[in-house]
Amino acid sequence: MNTRPNLRVVDPETGELHETCPACKEREDVIVGLERDIRGWAARYAELKRDLDVDARDNAMWDDISALVGYWRRRCRHPKSQMTADRFWLIQPFYERHGDAMCRRAIDGAAFDPMTKQRKNGTTERFDGLDLIFRSAEKFESFCNRAPA
């Protein structure tokens, strides 16, 4: 592993000169093993994610929640946003518990009264994303309460 031929490693106990670090080979073997483990974990994660995507698209509520995401795109002016399995799994518990009308009410609240922040370039950032609306029961309720009567 010594990339410079003029450098040598001195063993502090014996004073012996080594061309390479004795512990370097061990470390390289550990790194190779860890990289192999990470590749395996990444492959298993990708497979599980594919399974979740298929489960979401096969779910009976996919079309209803997809329509809800379309409603959010129009009301909150996010025309380039797409329906994804991650969004489905985010919204699905709220949709089951509260139904379509309350979910639309929360979206209406986000469209009517979002939190905003002035950026340094003069534009305004709106906080009305699906990840915020459906983050928790408290946030969901807060957006429902902001909707106009």
C-alpha cells in the first residue's frame, strides 16, 4: 500500500523497517468485507423497495389517493410533482382513518394558509408539501383547521 518508494514504516517495538504497513493488509481486508456487506444490503433494500412499490400500486386505494395527490398538485401549485409509492404510503393511514373529505380539507388548509419564508433572492418559499401535511396527526389537524369555512 506504500505509494511512495522512499517512505518506510518503522516497527516501534523492534525498529525493523517494513516496505508496507503490517496492519494495512488487515485493514484492506476489513474494508473489502464491509464493502461486500454494503452491496448486499443495498441489493436487499432495493428488492424490498420494489416490493413496496408493487404493493402500493396493487392496493385498492391507489386510484383514490392518486386523485388526492392530483388535487394537491392543482390546489398548492405543484404541477411537476408525481404520484409515487412513497407518497401513497405517507397518505394511506390518514386516508383510511379520516377519509377523502378530511384529507382534501387539510390540503385546502395548506393551500389557503401555508407557512412562508422570504428567501435571500426575494422569492417566497411555501411550506405546503405532502410530507408536511401528512407528517403527523397534529400537523394534519393544524392544516384542517386552517381551511376556510
